[in-house]
Amino acid sequence: MDPRTLGSRVWGLVTGNKHAGKVACCLWVADLLLSAIIVMKVSYTEIDWKAYMEQVELYLEGERNYARIRGGTGPLVYPAGHVYIFSVLYKLTGNGKNILLAQIIFAALYLATLAVVFKLYIKAKAPLYAFPLVILSKRLHSIYMLRLFNDTFAIFVAYLSVFAWQSHYWLLGSIIYSFALSIKMNVLLFLPAAGIILLQALGPRAFRAALLMLQVQIILAYPFTSRFFISYVTRAFDFNRVFLYKWTVNWRFVDEAVFLTPEFSQTLLIIHGCMLLFFIFTRWIKPSDMNIINIIQTIAFPTPRPPAIQNAILAKMTPEYILKTLFTCNLIGVLCARSLHYQFYSWFAWSLPYLLSVTGWNPLLQVVVWVAEEWAWNIFPSTKLSSFVVVAANAIIIIGIWFGTKKDAEDTKSASRILPEMSSISVTESPPPVVLASPRSSPAAATRPVTKSQRRRKTAGKQ
């Protein structure tokens, strides 16, 4: 075979998605072996585990006032889901003393998360070259197996919700997402994209998904809020929490005096909001092609969408679109975070190979950017250079995503607009069910009887 032809075939294979399932299985087994070696051979480092155990011990003794639940590193600052999970771990590990068993549990959590991430990638048709990068992060292995941080549980459950949304199980995904949020507040970074996805997928019925999220939070928090509501809310969801400059990974190159000012935090918040709005109206809203007026109308004057309109929107909400939108939204939040600690890398490290593939850059350039980010997160303590690389890498990835999805946006824009057609379709038609398998595969949608208004339009068209 001609070497040029062989090279072309190999390149086509690694940049395509064929055999992704088999490649993912092989990589998962390889990481299983690597994880076992790490747990057995690399020394464990105590950071927060002992404090978690001290806090849940007070909970298990009957304390329900968050103001009185403390550990070696300070007060309890995580929602109820965290307390329940680590209470189970407390009992499984002999009051938190069996560290090796805890490491094995976290290794299993890592491998479960890896399996979910691979499934997300496969559904989104990620190129094969992105898959090996998922298992090569030194820092990610450390966060799970050598540090035992609670961020890992929050991200695992959050990715389960992403998988449900990819499969068009909208309400189920919303319930799972709320469980993730009950473990740690960082899951809120996905919320803007989740909201815009649900608004397009469900229309006015997106409020039902929001209500389900709220109900999950209320139920899980009830043992604490029934008597100490203010204490729980202000501690578990503390938006005014200030992190120490010495631990920051991302803004070390900024002077400490500037870092600690309220103006710095407010500026980042404004940038965050502007970036979200920019992506919403230039990229994320494209399946429905809604504008600000459509959104306000949907929220203020909820009217069920006709099935034809709804199905057309859902057809464009592919697994690729959903994964790209949610991962990008999370990365924007990471970029604009006032302070990132080393364990926070687990918030987005899993998504980086896929997001880099979305940019459309040469795969070699994608690998270079990934290596730069990974290098920066393995510098301890962080330096001005490493922190600058973290911020710069995330910024250029986000820019690359926007330009990389430009063609998708133009293709959608060139197509006929969906929502304006609603005025010509009778709203008396029964809306599609809220359930959550994809309407594209629903036989009921194909056999729905023709309404009088549809017959009139068909007759008028013939005339």
C-alpha cells in the first residue's frame, strides 16, 4: 500500500469516531491498572478528608445546625448531599480511619466517572485522538485517589445528568442535576446552559424542571432547614466566600492587593455574565433560533408549542450540541472564577479533550494546549507563569470553541426560522408529552391524527 494512502487512512481513523467504543474499553482497562498502581504505590496526602470526617461525625451525633458543625479546616460549607455521602463513607471506612479503603472507593468513583465521560464522548461523536487525553492527567488521578476531595462526587453526578439530557430525558436529568448541586455549589456553573437547553427543549414546561430541581433541594435540606434555615442556606451556599490568595491557581499573576478587592470580583462577575449572554445569543440558542423577545414571551406568557415546532427544535438538540453547550458554559465559569484551587481541576479536566476537538484546530495544536494546561495544574505552589498559562489556555479554548462552531451557527441561520412559524400553526393542537425519551424516535409522533387546522392549510396550499 502506498505510504501516503496508509497515512491518510490512519489520520482518518484517529480523527474519526469509528471504533470509539472499543478504544474506550481498552483505555478504561488501562486506567484501571494505572489506578491500582497509584493507590498501592503512591503516598496518600491528607488535606480535607479528616475534616470531612470530623464534620459528619457531629452530624451523626445529632447536630443539625450548620453554624455548629466544624472540622479541622473550618466550618461545614457544603450542602446536605455532601453530608449524606460522607456519612456513608465515615461508616464504611471505620469512622474515616481506613484510608486505604477510602482510596479504593475513590478509585472506583474515578473509574465510574471515566466510563460516563467516555459514554458522553461517544454519543457526541468525539474524535478518537481525544480519548487517550482523558486518562493521561496526573493531577486528576491525584485529586481522586491521593486527596479524596468531595468535588469528585459532585462532578460524577453532574455528568450523569448531562448523559440524561443528551438522551432527551429532560426531567430525569434535571432531578439528577439537582442531586449534584446538593453535593457542592460549583455545579451551578452548568446552570445557565442547562436553563437555555431546557427552555428550548420543553418551552414553558421548563418551569416544571426548575420546580423539580428546587423540590430536590428542599427535600434533601429539610433535616437542617426545618430548624436552622438561615444557618444552612448561608453556609451551604455562601456566595461571599473569599479564598486565600496563597492557594489560588489561576490569578497568581495578579497583585494580591488587587486580587482581594471587591472590584476584582465584581469585574470577573460582569465578564462572566457578558460571555454567557454572548454565547447564548450567538451559539446556544440556535436550535430554536429564539431571540430575547421570544425568551421573554416564553417566560412571561407560557403557551404550549405545537408538536411540529417542538419536534423541529428537538431534532437540532443533538448529543453534540448538548455536550458542547454544557461543557463550554462550565469552562466559562471556570475562566471567570475568582480563585481556583487544585481540586477544582476536576470540575473541567474531563471536558478539555472534547472542547479542544470542537475548536477545529489541528489535533497537534490541541495536544499542545492540553499539555500546557496540564503542566500548569501540576506546578505547586502556583507561579505567575503557571497561573497565566491556566487563564490563557482556558481563554483561547473558549475563543476557539466560538469560532469552531461558527459553521454550525451559520448552517442553522441559513435555514428557515422556527419560532416565527408558530403564528401560522394552530396552538390548539395537543402538545407533545413531557416525557423524556426523544420525540424523534416516538411512534406516536408519526401516527398523530391530522387536525382540522392542518387539513385547512393543506387544502389552501393546493388551491
